[in-house]
Amino acid sequence: MRILLPTGSETIAIVKAAAERFSDRYEIDVAVIGHIASFLAPGDLRRLLTGGTYDMAIVPGMCTASFAEVERETGVPIYRGPRHAADLPLVLSVLDSVRLSKTVPADDFLTETRREEACRRVALREAEADADFIIRGLKIGGGSRMKVLAEIMDAHKRDDILADVRQFFADGADIVDLGFGFDATPDDVARCFSALTGVEGPLAVDTQDPLLIAASLFRADLVLSLHEGNIPLVAAAVADAGAAAVVVPRERTLLENLAAAAKAGISRLIADPLLQPAGSGLVDSLSRFPEAPRPLFFGAGNVVELLDADSPGANALLAGMAYEVGAAIVFTSEHSDKTRGSVAEMRRATEMMSLMTGRPYPKDLGLDLLVLKEKRRRREPPLEYDNITDARPAPDEIVYDPLGCIRIGIEGDCIVAVHRGRAVRGRCWEDVFHTLLQNGSISRLDHAAYLGKELFKAELAIRFGRSFEQDGPF
């Protein structure tokens, strides 16, 4: 296969090195088209291709020009390469098996392609997996993927329990659990579950009060948690309702309580050896999981909630632990701001673990939980310049824009900028800035630079689920 790689003089060394690495697989011609690769024009590419016998051309991913007409005239397929020359080896390594996009930069395209393929494999394996039993169409245990159970604490105090439950399912929860504190009544429980009659997904009740458990059984598919204190009082009703139950140790052992629940007629039981938080017996409690009966319940949420660390990595590691001990259900929660997003993170983590078959590590799966850090840092060519001036401190005194100040905030997943009582709303900082510019709301360059900084900061706050304060640190 003969390939044309047009590039700029800035990146020629990186592109030539990549071409040399794959010289045993492809015949690659590297052509310099100017100083900066992204400035490649259709006319330049047409001249390079005319008279050649190329099987394809891979243009820099940062190019904004359309090469469709050049492709029609020359008959040579023209694909988008990566945005950064440093990623070219990754692209060349998959050319035999993947057809690149003609409109999307290769690094974005391949990332999305790998993600889609990984999701397809997860779905296929789940469809083919056996199960210990099924709850409302959901496979539990066996060879199926670990299921994510998301808890809503104090469900009876929520203003819109239906919206909360639907949001957790949308975020990736397989089961949504309604928790009830000691101040809840049977009427509270019945009211909450009655509000969810249109919900198709599995629901659980989380309370140890026999009266509250009984009040939920007209809809609850799973009960958390049974032990020797409530098994004599409510286990028969759980069995009659056909609900599954999570059983925990208390004064009696886990095995004793499981036996009692089974004797009462509950056929679908899940063992919970009780995972302890870090610093309070995490490692010791983990040692009790491998010998416990299957299927297993793994309370990861308690560990993450009681750890002042970012949740994506903690959830990924705990999902790995749950996978190793053979857990069927992983419990997570979003009780605090720091654990917000844990449901989606844990769902992604369980999908990563389901792709572990035949692999020694959960790495290079097509799915990941890298949020702020990069998998690989790019090594870009150094900047070239003739002289340099050290930046001077910005003046302390602010010169205000005569057109007036602009107040910036966030509402949901949108940036809102208010100028003289008129608001502009958008999801991308560029869109909001451009609209303000078109509206005639900005007259000074320093004000424009300031707004660009603050609007992008607001977009980052939305993206990472953080607070936003105009003029404050991110």
C-alpha cells in the first residue's frame, strides 16, 4: 500500500520517524507543504497526488479545508489523520483493520470506534451470559456483568422521587434503591413506591425495619437487608412477594442468616459480608468475600463516601476488587457533592471489568475512567521563534468596558452571561462569546480576553461537576 503523508516543516521529523517505523508494512511518501501542516490547501494536495499512484492520502487532522473535490478528481481516497503528529504511529498501526474517517480527525474517530466496539462486546457478553437468577429481566450473578445498585437516601424526603430514580437509571444504574431512615413511616414507603409505578427497571428497598419492608413489597424487587432481627418478622412476606433479598451478618453469622432466610422460603438470596471503609477494616473485610456464598453484594459506596479522594479512580479500583472476589451487585451512592457522578463512574468501571476476559489487567479496553489525566502525553515539536519577551504583570487597576460589565454563571449544563438585563445561554463558551460579540456587548480587547477566560472556566466547571465563581479560582 502506498500512502501520501503531507505535513508541515514544524512536524516533519515526527512524521518521518513514524513513516520509518512502518516502512516494512507500507510505502509512505512524506511531503512538506509549508510551515504549518494544518494550512494544507486543496490545490496543494491536488498537485501532490496528480501523476502519483497512491492508494490513499492521510491529511493532518487539524486541517479545516474540504478535500472532497480533490478526491473526486484524483480517485485517491483522502482520510483525516490525527490532530497531533505524535499520534500518527497509533493511526498507522491500525490501517490494516480500520477505515479512517474523511471528516473526523483520526484520534477522535479511533477513540470513538474503540469505545463503540467495547460497548458492543459488553452487550454481547451480557446477552450470552448465564445467571444465578433474574430480577425483573435483569441477570444477577453467574457469568453476567456486575450490576450497579444506586441508593437514594431518605427517599421519603425527596421532592420528586420519580425524577431522581429516572436520572439514576439514565446515568447507568441497573437497580435503584430507595433508602428510608428511622423517621419514615409505612405510609411514606408506600407513597414513594406508588410514585414509581411507571418505572420499568428493578427497584430495591433499603431498611431493616420489618414494617417498612412490608410496605414496599407491592413493588420492591429487592430487599436490603435481612438479618436475624427481622427475618422472623418479615421473611415470609418477602418470600410470598417473590422478592430477592440481601442478607447480612449481625449477631449471627452470614451463613446462619442465609439459612434462616432460605428456610422462610426466599429463593433468591444475595450474600453481603459487609465491606468496611478504608482505615476501619477494609482489607480484613475483603478477606471474607471469597469464601462467602454466591451471588455476592459489594458495598463500594460506603468506602468512596468515607474517603476524601476523587471518586473515578476509587470507583475503578473498587470495581476491580469486586470483580476479583466475584461480586454480582456493586452498591454505590451519591450522598455528597464529592461523590456526584459515582453511578455513571461505577457503571463504566463494571463494563471495564466485563471486558477483562482473557486479559491480565483492565488496560487498553476501549473504555476507561481517565477524566483529568491523559493515557499518553504527546511530545510535540518545540516552538520556533527569533526572540522572546518575558511577560509583565498585568496592571492592578482595571479599565472597565464602557459598554458595561457582564455577569457569568451556570444553570444546569448551560453557561449564562447577563449584560444589561439581557442573557445569553449556551453549552459552549465559544458560542456564548460569539453571541456577546455579535450583540455588541464588548468593546475592549482586554475585556474580551477576560470574558474568554471566565466563560471557558464556566464550561470546565460544568464538564467536571464543580462550582463556578466568576473571578474566583477554578
